[in-house]
Amino acid sequence: MITEVDQLVIGCRRRDATYHALISHYAAAVYTFLLHMTGRENTDGLFPEIWLRVHNSAGLYKPEGNPVGFIFGIVHETASGYYREAGPGGSELKEAIESLPPEIRTVFLLRHAADIPYKMIGRHIGLPLETVLKRMNAALDALKGPLEQFRA
């Protein structure tokens, strides 16, 4: 069964109202993920590039597939190319997130910045759910100290 989001990705090929609806549907999640992956100085430049890549790749999308995985696969691939190492300054939590190994940071950000469910994360990055959960636990263990400041 083709979902509404499948229809949006398919319509993205035409760059009409469905293309703009797709952008509206995922803009906040994509922007937040990019912000965490690349920093503010790169996000504004990468954001339109992401949507151009989604448009250009829409012909590769298979209906009844995984539209979230399709979009965030493009986002992740683009952001990974621009990711910068943590520099001096910034918050302790941001620096801790940036210092996570890339495979652990990706799972953490897909879950918390983009609000993607664990099963979809696994499908997107091609890992079993158990591995995704282990990587999330590793991220939370590594961030335990910096996260303490956010506890009530």
C-alpha cells in the first residue's frame, strides 16, 4: 500500500506542490539533524542542497519503501561529508555529542534530533534493532556526565 509520504516522495520528481509539501513535512527534522551534525555555520548552506538531492534522487525511490530512510539517507550522506570535528568553545553537551564515534553519534542524533523511531533507524542504516539499541546505550553512557545538568 502506497502511503501519503510515498506519494509526496513520488511527487517530488515533478517539483510541484507535493515537493513543497514533502519539504514542509520534514523541514524541521532535517534542519535539526543537520544542525547537530554540521554546526550552525554549515546548516544553512546544506539545507537547500539536501532538498535538491532529494529531488534529483526521487526517481530512485521505490513506493512502499522507507521514505524516512530515503530522505535521511540523503541527509546523513550529505552531512557526513561536511561534518567538522569539535572545536574549542560551545556547550559541554554539544562537545560530548560531537566527540562520539560517528556510528554512535548518528544513531543518537537520528533518534533525538530527528525523532526517528529505533526500528526506522535500523532500516535506514542497515542494522538490526539490537545493534541500534546497543549504540544508543553507548551514546547515553558516554553522555551521562554532560546530561546530568538537564535532570530536574
